[in-house]
Amino acid sequence: MIRVVLPAHLKTLAKVTGEVRLEVTGPQAGPVTQRLVLDALEARYPMLLGTIRDRHSGKRRAFVRFYACEEDLSNSSPDTPLPERVASGAEPYIILGAMAGG
Amino acid sequence: MSGVRVLVGTRKGAFILTSDGRRADWTVEGPHFGGWEIFHLTGSPADPNRLYASQSGGWFGQLIQRSDDGGRTWTTVGNDFAYTGEVGEHLWYDGTPRPWEFKRIWHLEPSRDDPDTVYAGAEDAALYVSNDGGQKWTELTALRQHRTGPTWQPGAGGLCLHTIILDPVHQDRIYVAISAAGAFRSDDAGTSWLPINKGLRSGEIPDSDAEVGHCVHHITQHPSRPDTLFMQKHWDVLRSDDAGANWREVSGNLPSDFGFPIAVHAHEPETIYVVPIKSDSEHYPPEGRLRVYRSRSGGDEWEPLTNGLPQSDCYVNIYRDAMAVDTLDECGIYFGTTGGQVYHSADGGDNWAPIVRDLPPVLSVEVQVLP
């Protein structure tokens, strides 16, 4: 079970409150990655398509950041395994809108 | 008695203003989509309860919302605005080629007779259509792939397709306007496009009467005279009486011929309205006096309309999609400002009053007459 924290605007859009909990399993029970988490999130909540990453290139939108375990994973490869504490559900995977606009 | 619903898109959400046909007492509802930019909020002429909203923001990109109950509830529909085929390049501000890149939807234009068909104008300039209520969008590629496309350059607001007119008489005729490429017409439902900029003169480009490159701000049309078009250009107000083939300037005695919106009276096809702005570098009314100008002669001769509008210390702007008219017997005129006011006149412009004063900056205003 992966725990995902969405920014307020995307919670409103997805009509959820609190954390989102996703069952995510890597291919052949491989490691859980950011790509797999985002794929599962968008599959459950298709209204989020295009709001976190570009629909075609898959690139993270410029003002969206990904944090977990007090680390900034925004610029990590989407296929890098997530920390074990995120994969186990002990820590959430945090998606947030970057501070911008002064 | 008929009712009126005014649809307002702002920098921080959508608002819906309603009144009965007297248009004296108003209810303000919103914000819908609080915190998001609503570039355009509009309704289907075929079904007034079918609304479409272009919702966007710097953080989370472009969304399209649809309501089937007049704005009480909303459903997120499709946002896959892909450039079809070879993406190609246009010119960037510095004159270098730059690939087309989708940024947002500026304008939504529902079909006159099918609530599920709606057109969308994009930045970077492209025209899309959906035939399933906004779920799936298909680009009408011939516009972006027009032979002049590689020479198009963005205006200060971006390379945006901001005006779409679906001709009420000629089934397959579509007009669009792009800043800063100009106006284009299709007579075959978007299969091919003709630049219609003859007669425009723009001192901001090296060849002032070039085929393309003009910063057209808005175009409007009266449904009873579909071959007559009125245009507010970056500078100059113009008209065409041959479906855009030729234009002539009708700025006449306007205090400034710079501005963004232009509208035509619902029942008088030669009565038109503009809001002069002092200049392209100042973007506020001349002398700090907010004046709508009306011409009853289709241009050239203009009268200021001031009763109820601030005549001192007013430094707001009025964007291109932020003026609309209703179709009640006595035509109502509506416009929104960057200061968050939405003004209306229930008597064709003679008298004005604010419906609401303190909204976020207004990006678009549309009006529906309800049964």
C-alpha cells in the first residue's frame, strides 16, 4: 500500500480528502517506482491526467515537486526504486505545488 | 419572465451571476474552481444548461470542465490537446524558429445546434474540436499547418488563438483570429484556411499591410448579417462587409483606437461597442475615465457612454473576451474589468451599474438568456 499526499487543488479535482492509498506492484514484483505510483494514481483518478506530468512526454510539470522521507525526488529518474519506507507505506509519497509567484 | 445568467471567468475562479429579465437584482455564485485561472466560461446555444470552462494554471496545466445543469455541478472532461502530425515551428520573439508547444485554451466556442460539439482555441495557436462533449479533442491541423504558419510570431500575450466564430448561415464557414498572426477564414469546416487581413495596417510590423502578422484582438459578427465583421485590432477598429476579404478602418472619433473587446447589439446590426484603452503600453482608459463607446452607424461616428461608469481615477483594462450582449428586447451589455468589476447596462449602453465590484481580475464574460 502506497500512501500519496496530493496538493489541495488536486484533492479538490479528484474529489478526495486526506491521503490517497494505492496498491502498486512493480512488474514481476519488482521495485515500486515513481512512474508506477503516478501511473496507478492517474488510472484511479483520470481527471489528474496532465496535471502532474505532461500527458505525452511524461515529464514532471515544472512547478510540481515530489518528496518522500525528507528527500526531494523531483529530479530523480522516474524508474528509480522508491525508498523502502514509501514502498511499505510507512512514509507517504508527497506531491506538491512548488512555491512560486512571490 | 426570462432570466439572465452571466458567466464570468477570472484569474482565480469562475462566477455565475443571475437575475430575472429586469436585470435589476443579481445573485452572485462562486467561486467555482477557486484559485484556478478560468480563461473562458461559456454556454451552448443549443442547451443553456450545457456549460464549458477552460480551467488552467501554472502549476497543474490545462483542464476542461463541463456542466450539464447550468453550473451547479461540473465534470472534468478531456484535456489531451495534442498537435497532430509533424509539430513544425513558428517564429519566437527573437526571430528564431521554435516548435509549437501547447500552453492553454483561450476560448471555447460551442456549436450553435449541437451541445456536444465545441471548438477550442489554443496557445500556441491551434484549433481543436470535440464532438462528444469535450471528452476527446481533435486538432483541425490545416490551420497550424498553413503555409504562413512558420512566420507566425506571438504577441506579448502569447501565440494565442482567441476568437472563433461559427458562421450562422454558411454551414462550413469558420473565422478565427490569432495574436499576432491575424484573421483566417475556412469555408470547408477547417479543411483549408484563407488569411483575411487585406486592409489591415499595422505599424508594428515591417510590412504594414502584410498578408499575416497582424495583432487582431477580437472579431464579432451579427447573426443577421454574417458577411459583416467588426474587428478591434491592437490599434484600429475595422469592419468588413465581404466576409473578411477586405477591411476598412472605422475608428473615426474614438479617443484611442487601441482596445481589446468589440461587441455588436443583439437587435441592431450596425450598433457596435468598444472600450478604448489609452495605449498598448499603458493598458488603461484615457484620462482615467472608463467609457464604453457606441457607434450606431457601424463605425466612424462614436459616442461615449459614461452614465454609471467611473469618470475619474479608473485604471483598469478590459480583456478581449470580457464583453457580451444579451438578446432580451432591450439589449443588455456586459463587461468585466481587470479590477474585478462586472458592469452591465439594461438599456443598450445608456446607463450602467456594477453587478459585482470585487472579483479577481476578469478574463471573460458571456451571457445567456434563460427561458
